[in-house]
Amino acid sequence: MADRPASPAELDRLQADIERWLDRQRQQNPLVEAVDVDDTGERRWFVRLKGEQKDHTTVWLHLRQRTLHYETYVMPAPEEDHARFYEHLLRRNLTFHGAAFAIGDEDAVFLVGALPVDTLDEGELDRILGSLYAYVERCFRPALRIGFGSRFRDT
């Protein structure tokens, strides 16, 4: 599959594997608050996680012909100290595996990544969900203090 798009049958199998894994996560993982399926016909799922540093994180999984794309919204664009904010995120990218900070719609900050579908298995799904959760938990508060610091300072 690496050099060619996955067939419809292969995508159906992968979709079933992902849905079985998500059902187990919903039942067994105390951090998983909800799992929803995209109702537009896309092979896309939304996994809502309970956090500590950030109250909730939603991970989007999107099965495509060649990759499983995944992302999570981290925060809006910074209001201040832009250079230091983005430097912080870029330096954090160096410590991540399989995901990186990116600028998305309305200049919001996301963590994004993709995995070739021919390497997709439960271990990789665990790694993706766990990594995105850990990266958000590790980076959210420091980034918030840099990009929105004046909101939290005593006057």
C-alpha cells in the first residue's frame, strides 16, 4: 500500500479497525470523554479528552487514501509577544515525534501529523492519541502565559 492509494476494501478494513479501537478507548480510557463520527460521509472521528492543563482536547482523526491525518486545536492566535510565542512552539516541535505545531484557520494554533495507512495499527493509534494529549498538556500553559500574558497579570 505504501506506493499506492488504499483500495476501498482496505479503507473499509482500516475504518473498522479504528472504530473497534475507539470503542475500547471509550470504554476503558478514563481520559476519553466522548467519541463522535463525522456525519458527512468522511472517514473522520472526533475524540474528546479530559485534560488537566487544558480542560478539554479534541483529537480529529481523518482516514484518507494514503494517510491517517490527525490534529487537535490548541489555542487561538496569540494576542501579544508573537515572536517569543512562535519561537516557543517551534522549539517544542524539536522534541515531538509524529506531530508538530502549525498555524491553521484564523491563525489558530494546532498540533498536526499524518501516518501512512500501511503502518496503521492499534499501537500507532495509542501513540497518536497519547502523544497529542501529552504535547498539549506540556505546552498549553507556557504558551498561554507567553501569548496571552497580560490577561493573567495582576493590575
